[in-house]
Amino acid sequence: MGGGPRAIELGLRANLGQFTLLFIVNALVGGMIGQERTVLPLLARDTFGLAGATSALTFVAAFGLTKAATNLVAGALADRYGRKRVLVAGWLVGLPVPLLLIAAPEWSWVIAANVLLGINQGLTWSTTVIMKIDLVGPVRRGLATGLNEAAGYGAVALTALLTGWLAAEEGLRPWPFLVGLAYAVVGLALSVGLVRETRGHVDHEQRATQAAPTDEPATGPRWREVFWRATLRDPTLSSASQAGLVNNLNDGMAWGLLPLHYAAAGLSIAEIGVLAAAYPAVWAVAQIPAGALSDRVGRKPLIVAGMLLQAAAIAVIAVGGSFTVWLAAAGLLGLGTALVYPTLLAAVADVAEPSWRGAAIGVYRLWRDLGFAAGAILAGLVADSAGMPASIGVVAGLTAASGLIVLVRMRESVRR
């Protein structure tokens, strides 16, 4: 007795096995960033002697520029060649990253490692979120993106905490980066051996939404048209793109500058590790209910509230002066980011049709992750000229302004 091809169904319950597997894979993707969150800014200062904030933050800029460009390519490639191939390619690129960080005799090696890390993250994280959206269909997109981002940023938090502890006990190298090597090996093995392609789910959803269903795969607009829609023309897509850019601008500042800010105040490596972990930990846990809530009440209210809450938390970090105050502010920053991060992805998926969804998400993630580079450059330049508190304050102001732009320009994308 031979079994025929498996019938395609949309929904979380119908695809729970693959959805869970992709949840685990994206946790490993996030862990690749987590290996750097506590350790690398301190490595720049203590091992490579980079005294200026601008120089120390070059690794964040290299990561952000590369990841942004790769996101753009990843979405289009995933639509054309399949999600799984792009996912596997991303893990192959990520394998050398921890080895380069361990062996680096000079800072240029760290920059090279972060170029590869940007490619790894652009290919793997883009693909896992697109695949989860493919699997669940149109009803639970907010929950799907919330779970995807929770997996990634939960791993960022746990790995930042673990590597901070390892760095305090064993030194800045090699132990923290051996954790990243283990993540890359396991992620590649799972992606090759167990992850299944989801393009069939895309065609199934597209046929279900067409007025006259057909068995032919759907084709979307040209990539150039998608780019301009998501960048300028469509008020919801372009509002999401600018908010994503500013969100990651403040995350780039948090990644590269805040550990140096805390160290300058006399905090220990272990305390810095706790602060570096607290922000993505709250972010990871809270975005699961946040994504689900956006399915019920709409995307726009959560995005506006989240951007303004982030701005307030960053302002508290700028003026605060103790571990307790900074820990509370880190929690608020994580909560604000949780309201924004999955909701922006879900809003883009709401507006884009299934046939060009991958490309639209790729354009959005291009602008979002350019924020890493913008945040690193801006924070470094202002910190070197006016001090770290002033730099953090400028980022708080930009974040508040972004929330107000969403309030004025974005249209609600949830259909009631």
C-alpha cells in the first residue's frame, strides 16, 4: 500500500510539527546573535583596544548593512527557488562565524565574521518567518510572527546571559563563541534533515483567495514594483518599513553602545550580561501575546504604543545611574519592542498577497535591518562627540517620532 501526496492544509494545528521544528530552528538562528550581545563590545574595548564608540560599533554596522541587503535577496529567492534551499544556504554561511571570532588576531576578522553573520541571519531568519506565515494562513499571522520572533529573541536573551557568565568565569574567548558553533551545527542538521518546503502552502492559499480558482501557481508584481510599494507608495507598508528601521536603530544602539555605557558606570561583566539578556528576554516572552492580540484589536494601536514605550524606556536608560533603574528600563524596552516587532511583520503580510509576500517581507526587512547600521553609526558619532547619555537620548527622540509617523500615516490592515 502506497501513500499518496500529503494533502495541504493551512493552520497552526494542521502544521504543528513543522511549525514547532521551525520554532526550534529560529531559536538557533537567534542564538547566533546572542553569542555576541554581551561579549563583543567588551572584546572590542579590552582585547583590541578600540577606545572610541564609533570604532567599537563598526561590527554592528557591518552586520546591519549585510543583513539588510541579504533580507532583500532572501525574500525574492525564497519565492523563486523555495524556502528550504535558502534556509540551508544561510546555515552554511553561518558555520565559520564563531571560528573567526575565536581566532581573530585583529579587528578586521571580527568585521568579516559579522558580514557572514549578517548573511546568515538574513537568509535563515527571513526564511523561517516566511515559512511560518505560509503554514498558518491568513487568520493567525500575528500569532505566527510572535512565536517566530519569540523563539529568536528568547535565544538571544538566554545566550547573552550564558555567554556573559562564561566570559566572567573563563574569559572573553573562546568559550562564549563555542556556544555559537554548536548552534550552527545543529541548525544546519535540522534544516537539511527535517524541514519541509512550504511553497505548496502558498499556492494553496493563493488559489483559495482567487475569485476563479486555478491550479496554476500564482505570479505577483515585479520586484521593482514591490520595492516601491513597501518603501514609499503604500501608506501601511512604507509606515511599517520606517518603523522597523527605527526599531532596529535603537536595537543597534542597545547592542553596541549600552554594554560600554554600563561598563563606564562600573558594572561587572556579569551585571552587564544580565542587562543585555533582560531586554530581549521580555521582548521574546511578551511578543507571543502581543502578536495574538494584534490579530484581535489591530496592528496600528500596538505599533504606536510600542514605539512610544520604547522611547520612554531609552530615555530612562540615558538619565539613569544604577543597575536597578537600568534593569527596569530594559524590561520596559523589551515590552515596547514586543508590541512592535511581530505586529509590523504581520501588517506587511496582511497587505501583501501570497504570490508576492516573500518579496514584500524582504523589502520590509531590508529597511528594518538597515536600522542596525544607522543606529551603530549615529550612536557612535554622537557618543564620541557629546557623550553616551546624549547619544542614547537622541535615539529616544527618533523612536518617539517614528511612533507618531505611524499614528498619522498607517492604515489599519486587519480586516474585521
